[in-house]
Amino acid sequence: MKQEKKSFRHESLQDAQSIEKILAAISESLGKGKLKFSDEEDEIIFQPEGLMKLKLTAAQDGNEQRFNIKVNWQLDSDKLKNKTIKVEH
């Protein structure tokens, strides 16, 4: 059964200490196996398990510096392992 698409987006200005607390809370929640993201407008809850893909990028463009952390995983990953692909020509 295909999962319904749901997303959460939050953007705000924070100081380094506030971002450190947010990242620490994400890390702790990930370790406990339940992530809940919410603000005044929306909420999404994840219960990640199994192997996850981590992608970290960092860049500088003039005066702007940034880094991105992307973590993703698939639900029912066992189903993916059981599929066999056939290529014929």
C-alpha cells in the first residue's frame, strides 16, 4: 500500500546555541527511535529503524557558508530486498 505524502517545513533565524540544542534534540530522538517535528503550523512523526542513508554537504559561495545534513530511509526495506529485477534484450 502506497503511503500518503506528508511533509513538514520550518525556517527561522536562530543563533548557534539554539541550533546546537535543536541538533542535539534530533540526535537524541533518533537514538530513541522516534522523531517528532512540530511548530505552530504543522507536525510530523517518524519512527526510523534499520539502515539509513546519510549525506552531508558543505559549501562556501562568497560570504555565504552553509552545510546540509540529509538522512533518509525506507519503510518496509525488507520488501525491497526481496524484489528481483529481470532485464531482457
